Amino acid sequence: MLRPKKEKKQKVKLTKEGIRKAKGIFRYLKPYAFIFSIGWIFLVLSTSVGLVFPLMMGQLLGANSMNSTEDAIRVISLENINQVALALFLLFAAQAVFSFFRVIIFTNVTENALRDIRKDAFSRLIYMPMDFFNRNKVGELTSRLASDIVQVQETLRTTIAEFFRQIVMIVGGIVFLMLISWKLSLIMLATVPVMAIVAVVFGKFIRRLAKVAQDETAKSNVVVEESLTGISNVKAFTNELFSIQRYTKIAEEIRRLNVKSGLWRGVFASFIIFCLFGAIVFIIWQGMLMTQGTNPEMSSKDFYTFIFYTIMMGASVGSLPELYASIQKAIGSTENLMDIIQTEGEKEIMSGTSRPVITGKVSFKNIFFHYPQRPDMPVLEGVNLDAEPNETIALVGSSGAGKSTIASLLLRYFETTSGEILFDGENIRDIDIEHLRSNMALVPQEVILFGGSVRENIAYGKPEASLEEIEEAARQANAYDFISSFPDGFETQVGDRGIQLSGGQKQRIAIARALLKNPTILILDEATSALDSESEKLVQDALEHLMKGRTSFVIAHRLSTIRNADRIFVIDQGKVAEQGKHDDLIALESGIYAGLINLQMRS
Ligand SMILES: Nc1ncnc2c1ncn2[C@@H]1O[C@H](COP(=O)(O)OP(=O)(O)OP(=O)(O)O)[C@@H](O)[C@H]1O
Ligand SMILES: [Mg+2]
């Protein structure tokens, strides 16, 4: 299961479990293993070239010096400046070619793998049980998915290669240094890396101080925002002074924190100047000494080479912590993605393979239900209801009574806690979930249109429908006229980026969608938002078309719909409190239904 957000915010720690999960990513790299390994060959090549570069530079700079000593790498050393320069050019050319192919190949492999991960993660998400969406906020899910993918992308594309390169540079650098002069190497290794590490740790400490100051600044912004958006409260309560005091306190705290971090930054700068550069000067001094005398320990070419390797290694060591942190984050992100990909979807959880003919005969037998994440709050407590084929069933009850919940159970968004839901005598748990839902259509309370044309939106329940079928559905849903009045007709773009439709228009498109699907069972969660009487009439007509010839469960708010129902179930306190036809129920003195209707008549 996914980790809750709070935990995720904490510092990423590598755990065995996390790494094990993150290894799931290799499955996505496997299909591209061959091309990926070629990419690695280029990486090794370009890294090796990078390793030779300081050697060449050293030889070039030291080439005109008089000293020459036997040394382990004399073979590579070139006496002539022109030759060394040429060699350097060739080296860079090779480096350019290798890097080009390395980048291209790594990018390709990364993007291929990411496409597969994106696809799998999305398919997983879309097949998640409804409960998952109850527990996770959609906005959070999407932004997390996006940021996890970016993190993995960055790592696969560059961080891994970079990490590898730096490690090779450090190890290779040490080897070269040792070959040039083990004595100077030991002096260097005892100082520069130690200083570099201290500098990195110190730098981190300073960043943390800066972060604390930043957080405090953010807090102060909240105070400003709160006070200004709630300005009328501030003024009405003459609380200006209080607000100012609050703000002043924070402003003082910001000052204190920033001064503190400034102090440490000063210490840091002095430290760098004195210790790090001091260490470098010390090594140069020691190295210079070695190149002096009649029988110097080291040629000046080698000395220059040594300096270049030292600089290169220093840079590599310095970049490691950031790379390491980035890889750590990427492992966390990969773990998240793999979590999503490995979570069981509806199909695995809600097994059931039977595909009976569904005629619209439905019964609820003593249904108890609470939402999975709120076991302490029962919603349904022993609901019994029956529907025969082609009947119109109205569900009424006060807000929060559980009407929409009953609709969700019909669609098997959730499993009941106990009791049985039967379709033509077959338990809902034994029925294949896709088969079940393919026999149903839902017209929800709030219609949401997808980005696309009106035609595509109507065809949503039956993508293979012909244009004639779509137009016919629109006609029956009383939507044909307004759709045709648009300049682009059925090709008009709707949804977030398209034109805005009125509530009544959206509802009629949803009705057309349901008509086209032609389900055996219709679930209609009537909109509570009032329409003007003209579109009310159009929607009502459309609904009557829609309900004809199928079992309809209508969560009804409109008196007109309820009146025409074959049977009305009044839901109250998790049970069916009353049932029957309108006339029977209205006759019940002090009945719930009579009360509801009375209320509606009055308003
Ligand atoms: N996804 C959910 N998770 C947890 N509790 C829920 C969820 N949806 C509804 N509930 C709770 O279940 C109870 C019944 O809600 P339901 O949506 O079925 O009411 P309703 O009869 O459709 O009300 P309305 O007429 O306002 O639409 C309410 O107390 C509500 O707080
Ligand atoms: Mg509802």
C-alpha cells in the first residue's frame, strides 16, 4: 500500500525493503538492456578519456621544463608541445563523440522505460478500487506521480552516469597520483579529501541554517496573508496591534536566524580560504620541493599532472554527496512508483467470473455497510430492497442518509460488510465486475465531461457507436437542438479546455451517453442543483425516455420523478424506513416520506 504523505515528507532513508522494491525498475530496463549496455560502453570510454585528460594537460604545461626522470608513465609522455596539443585535441574529439552517443542512448533508454512505467502506473491507478481514491487525494496522487517520474528520469538519464564517472575519476585519480609520486599522494590524501569532506558537511550545516530562516520567512508570509485576507475581522475586533505584535515577533526571529547563518557563512568562507587553500598551497609547496635539486624526485611535467589530478579529484569528491542524495531520492521515488504498480487492482481483489444474463432483477438482502476507512460509522444497517426488471425505483431520504452509498454498492465500488446483493439471484461477488458494470449506466449528480468533442463524450459508453446512433441518442436526450446550434455541432470541444455548457446541457449529454450505452440497469443520481423550469422540463423529458424499458434506480429529489416511480424506498438511519407507492406513503400520517414531501411542497 502507498505510504501516507506525512511519512513521505520525512527524510528519505534507504531501507532494504525500499531498495528491494526499487529494484522493480530493472524490469523496465530489461527490454532495452542491449542498447543500454552499448550506452555504458560509451560511458566507460568517455570516462577513461576524461581520466587521461589531466595527464595530457600536465605533460603539455610541463613539456618545456628541463627536468626529466624515469617514471612509471613515461611511455605516455610526449616530448613535443605540438604533439601533446594535437593529442589533446584528438582526446576532446573522442570525448565529444563518446559523450554524444552516451547521452543519446541513455536518454532513449530512459524515455522508453519511463513510457512503460507511466503506462503501467496509470493503468494501475485507473483499475484501483474506489476505496483507494477515498484514501488518497487525486491532486496529491497526480503531483506525486509526476514528481516521482521526473526524479527517476533525472537519475536514469544523468545521475547514474555521473555517479559512475565521479567514482571512476576518484579511484583512477588515486591510482595515477600514486604512480606519479606516492609520497606526495599520501600528503595530498591526508589533507585535500578530508578538507573537502569537512567543507561539504559544513556547507550542509549552513544550508540547514538558511532553511530554518526561510521557513520562518514563510511563516511570516502566512501571518501577512491571514491578516490581510481576514482584514475585516482584524478591523472589526480592533486587533491591529495584536497582528502587528505577532508579525514583529516573527520579523525579529527572521533577523536573528539570518544573522546567525551569516555568522557561520563568514566562518565558512574563512575556513575555505585558510584551510582548503592552505592545504593546496602546502601540497604545491611540497611538490615544488620535490622538483628541485640536482636529482629531483619528480619532473615538473609530473608535478603539473599531479596538480591537475588533484583538482579533478577534489571536484569529484565534492560532487559525490549531492549525487548520492539524488540517487537516494530516486530510490524513494522508484519505490513509490513500484508501490503503485504492484498494488492489487479491482480485478485481483474483486474476483468473480460468472457472467449471467442480467435482466434488471436486483435485491439487497440485509445489507450492512460502512466505508472502509471509517469503520466506526455505519452507513447502512440492514437494508432490504427489491427491484423487478423494468421497474423504476426511487430512493429518497435526507441528506447523508446513504442513497448515493446504495448506488455505489450496486456498481460494486465497495464490498458490503455483510448481507448479499443479488442480480437475478446471483451474488454480486461471483459476477465478473466488468460484465456487471457493462450492464449498467450511471448518470451522476455532478456530470463531468471529458476533454474532447461532444460526439466523443456521448460515445463514451459505446466507443464504436456510429454517428447516426449518437445523433439519435442526443435527440432522445433533448440535446440535439442545442448541440446543432453550436458552430461545430457534434465536433464542438467541451471539457476543461472546451466551451462551457450549462448544468442542464451537461446533464442531457450525460443522459445521451447513458441512452447510447443502453444498459439493463440505470442508476440516476439526480442533481440537487435547481435548473430553470424550461431546462428542467427538457431534462425531465429526456429522463423519462432514458428510464423506459430498464430497471432504474433513481436517487430522486424532484417530486415529479418520485411520483412516477413504481416503488419508493425511504432511507433513514441506515435502514429502509418506509416503502411503497407515492399515494400509499403520503397517506402515512407523520411518516418520513409525507414529511419530506410536505417540506418540498412548501419550498
Ligand atoms: N467516500 C466516503 N467515505 C466515507 N464516508 C462517506 C463517503 N461517502 C459518504 N460517506 C458518509 O456516508 C453517509 C451516507 O452518505 P451518502 O453520500 O450515501 O448520502 P446521500 O443519502 O447520498 O446524501 P445526499 O442526498 O446529500 O447526496 C454520510 O454520513 C457520509 O458522511
Ligand atoms: Mg448523494
